[in-house]
Amino acid sequence: MRSAMRKWPAIAAIALGLSLVWTGAARASELKLLSSGALKETLQDLLPQFEQASGHKVALALTGTAGIVSRMQKGEAADLVILADYALAQLTKEGKVVDGSRADLARAGVGIAIKAGAPKPDVGSAEALKRTLLAAKSIAHSRGPSGIYLTGLFQRLGIADEIKARVKPVEGEPIGNVVARGDAEIGFQQISELLHVAGVDYLGPLPPEVQHMTVFCLGLSANAREPEAAKALVRFLTGPAALPVLKKHGLEPG
């Protein structure tokens, strides 16, 4: 009996999340979602739940934040976008995203990975990280939000010029893949994008004193063909059913 009672809060949260999906969703639709790769595993877990509960179908396209901005600026049709807050603000200002439609979904910190089985360097403090970077033969980071931050961090650590020739900005491919095949000795990307990559050892997040959190937001596309279905998806992804899934994949809700 006690076991059954302990399950009720989780069941109630899921039921509430699904009820939010149905609110305002009168018919089944197919909607297009453009999302940052930082939410890949989270969406792979949650979208089937949404589709089953609502009857809507979601066509998911994953790319980097810069890629989403470029595609939206070129007029690509979409119903909903998920990307870093600063880029969503830019698209809103340009009229590509509906003003006032922003909904904060998750915060993502920057993580560190090395090839599986390689000696694990010390990255437990800013000074230790600095020493590790100076000793690394090659360093990879994305051209997205985490990479933009790291470029500034290397400057603040006073090592940007010294490691410049060994830094490899990567676009269009997960950093974990680059590290796994040995093309970089150490790699940096959003934690959620490193946790599940085969062939790497996840060392942990950046040290607290130099960590940076990126806020990923939902926004309704100005050329949305299925705005009501998109709003139903926003309610679901920001509802209680999504919280444990976000945490499971290294993201902090909201």
C-alpha cells in the first residue's frame, strides 16, 4: 500500500502535464520543431509522450543555435523553436519569432570530456583547468553558446594566444564525436550533449568559479502553421512531466 501511495505524486504530475497538453488542442496536427542539439535526448524522451497524449505529430529538426537563426532568417517554415535566449531575442527583434511567446525551458552548463580510457586530467578548479588546457595537444569546442563563452574564458584565463593553434572550433557535429575518434584530446560542450556520447569519459562541469549557464527558450515562429498545437507542446515541455527528464539529461529546469 505504501509503495502505491508513493507513486501517486509522480502519476499526478504526469496527468497534470498531459492535461495541459490537451487544453486548447482541439484537433490533431503535425507541427515542425527546430531545436538546439542540447535538447536532443530530452526531446527524444518527451515528444513521444506528447504525441501519444495529444494526437499531434512533431517533426523534429536538430541543429545548433546559429543554424536555427540562419534557417529562420532565410524564411524556413517552422511552428516552434528552442534555442539560446540571446538568439531567441534576436529573432524576436527581427520579427521571426512572435513577441511575448518566449518560455524558458532549461539551463545548461558547460561540461568537459576526454577520450574513453585516457588519463583523466585535473579540472577541479580554474587554475587546474588552466594547467590542463596549456598541456593539452588539442582542444575542441562548438561554435554555439558554449563555444562563444569558452573563447572569452580563454582570454580571461590569459592563455588564448598560447593555445590558439591547438583550439578547434567545430560546427555541425557533436564535440563528443570529435573527442571519441581522437581528433581532440579534450572537448567542451553543453553537459547534456556530452553525457550520452559513446567513446568518451565525461569529466564533469566547468569549475564553479568559471561555469556558465545558457538558458534555452521556446518561441513561437511568426510563420507557424499550427500555432495552437505548438502552444500545447510548450505547455507540456514546461509542465511537471518534463522536470525529471530534463534533470536526467543534465539540464536544470527553467
